Amino acid sequence: MEEQKTSTASIALKWGAISGIISFIITVITSSLKLNGDPTMGIASTVISIALTIVTLILAMKNFKSGNNDYMSFGQGLGIGTLTGAIWGVVAGALNLVYTKFIDNSAITQAMAKAREQWESQGMSDEQIEQASKWGGMMTNPGIAFVITVITGVLVGLVLSLIISAVLKKEKSIFE
């Protein structure tokens, strides 16, 4: 019986780090162009993030297969995807934490100011705006944002990996 040549953890670490760094660069560009809080940019950013995640997971699983005689079980694919998502979350969350805490702490303030403008234009009362600001402030706290980013990475990695690993799996024959 031939041993596995490439580990799921090494592949997930590589692709999770790459994806986390790219995601962070997109965040910095968005922030630098002052597009935070723009609803159209929010939708575009979400689509780009999902596409980036799908491409990253496919590349990670293909990378694993190429190092293992073109074989990958469904479980291995699921593990790679979930771990890649977790590592993406840690890398992107940590970089965002450093960015918002030490480099550009105005990014959160700007996003909250845009949100407040939108709430006012929607006709929300002062009481509703204060309540929404409390929740928004809590969710944009860098520490809480880090935890949310990691949890999101794990969940998105898991859900997308269920589909992608089902498509890309190639089990070894029991006769090999």
C-alpha cells in the first residue's frame, strides 16, 4: 500500500495563507478607496470573496491530488477545505486586526459614519440609530471581528468543501 505523499495540513496552510493575504489586500484596497459601507461595493466584495474562496479550495484540492497520485477521498477534500477556511480566517483576521488597530484605525469610524448616514436617509429614528450603532460598534470591534472572521472562514470552508470535494474526489480502488 502506497503512503500519502502530501499532507492535508501542509496544503491547507499554504492555500489558506495565500487566500488570507489576498483577502486582506482586497480589504485594504477597499478601505483606501473609501468604499467601506457602499452597498454596491459590499455586494461586489462578497461575490469576489466567494469566487476567491472557491478558486482557492479547488486549487488546494488539485494540489493535494497532484502530490498523491491523483487520489483524494471525500474526507480528505473536506478536511483540506475546512482547514484552509480556518487558516484563511486566522490570517485575514489577524492582518485586519493589525491594520485596524495600528495602521488605519479610522477605517472602522468611516464605515460606521457611512452606515449612520444610510440609516438616517432610510428614516430611522434617533433611538433606532443608537441601537444599530451599538450593535455595529460591537461587531466592528477588532477582537470580535477577528473571531467572526475565523468562524466565517471555517463555516464557509466547510460548506463549499462539501460540494467541491464531492466533485473532485477520486478514491483509490480497493484492488490497488
